[in-house]
Amino acid sequence: MLPIGVQTKNIVEDNCPGEGFRLMRQAGFSCGDFSLNGYLLNSSLYQSEVNTFFDQSLQELEHFFAPHKKGADEAGITINQMHMPYPNYVPRAAKALNDYLRDVVAPKSMQICAFFNCPCIVIHGFKLAYFLGSEEEEWRRTEMFLDNLAPMAKDMGITMCIENLYDSLNGHLVEGPCCNARKAADRIDRMNDRYHAQVLGFCFDTGHANLTGLDFEDFITTLDYRLKVLHIHDNDGVSDLHQVPFTFTKTRENLPSTDWNGFIKGLKNIKFSKTLSFETAPVLTSFPEELKPQALSFIAGIGKYFSDSCL
């Protein structure tokens, strides 16, 4: 069976992280997507608001996260992936903010990732195509950001993973960074060849793919071995809801809103052998707290279904 994981947000709490990791294990998960992005929220960054969490020294950050690492180890949960705070660049924000994101938040995120012995960290590309006039220039700016971190990634044995994103234009959701699989594959290969290491990989996000109308099977098959991590969740095709797979339908005949068959076919095509990781934290706040164990077990059960279908 493929490993099954879930993001730690709304499960693992700072005051008693071991309890959350034990709950994950009891529900049927063996891996965790550590929600580092929860310590510097995107909603704050878009308002140019920054807290002081990442101003701490590396020693202080490691001391803060030591109980989390111990709790995961004792529960038998592997931190297989992590999400860097995002956005990594805020359009129209002061230069000082974007410099801080590049020079402080990003490298300390890499160091925290290494502290957890986590092999992959997801990094959002810059949403700048409509400001700069082209997707190519948007990627050039993202690549510069990744190049700042690539030497650390190589030394630490970490793979940075770019993710297919959506953007908003005049009230409509449109393709954002990294929605062209062939361009992504070429860019990943070129960076890895340049550094002679697997410093860059891909995170396929099913919810974002559904919002932007991507062909799941073709996208995953094109990525092939470059696909390192997954963000599995569902939506109605209109909003980024991060719900349980198979939740939404698009017809009275109950055909799924999301192309889960294409998802399974794509994973089978590339013989995917890594973690089936769910990015479903909002689900856990829609159920009463008393039902959290059952909700997590249900999600883990869907992971087992995907695993059985992919092998």
C-alpha cells in the first residue's frame, strides 16, 4: 500500500503536538504534511502584515519545534512534506517585505525542513504574469527566488516543489503559475541539471487543477518522475474549498466534479510510489470536534481506495 498522509493543520496543536500526531496515526495515516505556512498566514502577508515568528534564531525555532518532531516520531508519523509560508512575493508591497520573505522566511523554512528530516518543501511560484506581461517573465522571477535556495536544498538533500496554482482576474479564476506540465517538466530538468541534484520537483494539487480545468491524466503523466508530492482535495469547480474527495458532483447523475479517474490513471501511468497526501484541513472545522477522529478515518479510507486503485 502507498503511504497515506494529511496536513497537520487543525490536527496538531503547539501546546500538545504529540496528541495530534497520535490522532493521525490512529486514523490510518503514516505521513504528515507539516503546515509551516500556518505560522505566517497568507491573509496577513497580502495585507503587508508580518509577525515575528521567523525573526527567532534557528536555535529558538528548533527548540520550539522539538516537541513536534518528538511527537511525530513517537506516533510513527513521517513528515514527508512541508509547505513554506506563501506568498513568497507580494505584488505592490514594499521592497522590505519581499526582501524579508526571500532573505529570512525562505531560508529559515529550509532549515526547519531539514530539522524535521523532511525531504520535500512546497513553494508557491510568484503570481506576476498580469503585472509583468508574460508567463515567461513570471517564471524568471520565480526561478531567481529558487536559485537563492537551491544551494541549501542541495546541501540538505531537500527537493523544493513548485505547485500548479490558480489566479484571479476580474472576478474569475484563471490559470496561475505552473499550470503547463511540459514547461514545468523542462524547467525542473534544467534546474536539476544545473545543480547536479534533485533540488526541484513538482507538487500536483488536485483542487487547483479542477478549478483551472487541467487534464489530470495528461498532466501527471507528463510530469512523470518529477512528481514528488501531492495535495489531494476537492471543490465545486468554483472556489478553492479543500474538501473531501468525491464530495462534489456536477450533474444529477452524481458524476464527480473532479476527474478522480484521470487522477488514478495518471498515477498508474507513472507508477507513482510516494505519499498520497491530503490537503483537507478545512474539513476538520466543518465537523463538530467530537467527530474529528471519524472524519480523519474517512479521509484515510479514501487514501486506501486511491492506493488500491493505483497499484
